[in-house]
Amino acid sequence: MPAVTLIEAVTMALAHEMERDPLVLVLGEDVGVNGGVFRATAGLQKRFGAERVIDTPLDETTIAGLAVGLATQGMRPVAEAQFDGFVYPMLDQIICHAARFRTRTRGRLTCPLVLRVPWGGGIRAPEHHSEANEAMFTNVPGLRVVLPSSPHRAYGLLLAAIRDPDPVIFFEPKRIYRQYKEEVEDDGEALPLDVCYVLRDGSDLSLVTWGSQVKECLEAADRLADEGIHAEVIDVATLRPLDFDTIRDSVRKTGRCVIVHEAPRTGGFGAEIAARLAEESMYDLKAPVERVTGWDTHIPLYRMEMSYLPSVARIVAAARRTIERSV
């Protein structure tokens, strides 16, 4: 079983599905000859040919439109937005068409496309290359929004996304593309969508997060354990539809919750989780829900970038506040 990085796990999943299903194809800017800006599609055009690994013009609107058309005619396209900040021209096709085909046609047509999006900050990239814009997609009925946090989950969740009959937005946290390796067997076993993953059991508080912040939350849990505070760590993984049952059950056990994400605070997806806890778990809470997030500004370039992202120290401080404020 090879040890691979997250980006290598993405490549493995794409190759596996293209080998298994001739209807799967890849399209996007520089995905063919160059293998993508992050090399996620390296070697795929040579292996599967230019008709299945398609270099497109630098035109995100056309990429999304082609993907929608291909999907509704029986193909399973995997389109790439080269960076998270490049998805905005795609919104019309994704929101107004891909997300609506099932209801528009009363189930006669579906739109089985995947839009892969390198996501988030932490790589010292220029403007439009470090966005955490997942929340805008979670507000769209008809879309699945998936955000893996490890090589193993990237492989299994991407397989599931490609096989799903409806459109999936697959955000890939680029900060951890090559941060570490993990053993991943290329066995074609998909992981379930629409479920949260409990990565660490705890009894004193619940740390709820997704994407690259999972690593910081696990490190924070280690630090808190040294202080006698036992944190449960939950990787949301699929933001829409949200597996709220897992979060609710965790909070019922711990009585406290800290939500961590790198997107700006106002309107971030953490606010939705906090609202659901207020509606459904108020009497289980021993302290107010805390959020540790990015700031309500565009991510600063370059020297302050890491100060913008939630740190282990900020997460630990929030966890301590929930303990101190407990009823």
C-alpha cells in the first residue's frame, strides 16, 4: 500500500475512475499536456488520450457550460477550476443549470458532474488564488459540497463524488496538497458522502471543522489533553447535505462546541452549524458555541496570510473559554 500525498490521492482516484468507467472524462485549463497547475492530472492525457483529458481555453464559463452539457447527455465530466477564486464565472452554469436539472425535469435528467476546486489559503499565492468560498455553494439546493482533509478521504470521497448522479463541488485544500503522506490503497473503495467523520473521541468539548483546519484541530486537541481537557474532533467532510446528527450527538455528550473554519466569519458555514445547535441542542449546551474563523476581510498577502488563518493557539484559547464559561 503506497504512502501518497493528498494531490497524489486525487490523481489516483481520477485514474481509477477513468479506467473503470469510459464515460468519465477530465477537462480544464492546462489539465492535459501540463497535468494541471498543481499536477493533479499529471500523466492522465498520455494514458487516456486527449479526447478524455481535455485542455480548454482560459474560459471558466465555457468549462462549466461544457461540463453541464456533457453530464446531461450521459457523460461523467470532472471539470477543474484552476483556483478557488476562478469559480465565480462558473456560478451561472453551476447554480442556474447543474443544480436544477433534477427538479427542472422532475427527475428525468440528472447532472452527474464534479467540479474540482483547489481551495483555501496558506500557499502565499496572489489575489483570487486563496479563497475559502464554500459557504456560497452550501446555500444552493441540488448541490453536494465536499471538502476532504486527508489523502485517504480525498481518494474515497472523490470516487464517491464521480459516481454520484448529481453535481458535486469538490474543494481540495491546497495548503495540505503535499504537506504529509498517508497510506492509501488504490482499491476503488469509495467513502460515504453526507457523513461527518469523528477523528478523535472526547468528553469535554467538540471541535467541528473541515479541510485543512482538521490538522490544526487535532494538534489543538493534543495540546488540550496535556491540560486535562479531552476534545472530540469532527471532520464535517460533506458540508451539504450536512450530517448534523453526528454533530448533535457529540455536543450532547460534551456540552460544548468550537467550530473552526478559515472562511470569513460573517456568513461562514460555521454560522449554520451554530444556528442548528441553538435550535436543536440548546439544552445540551453548557457554554455558548465558539467560532474560530478567518477575519472579515480578503486574505492578506503575503506576510500576514498565516495570521489570517485559524491557528492552534486561537483554537486552544477558544476551547479554554468554553470550559471557563460553562454553566
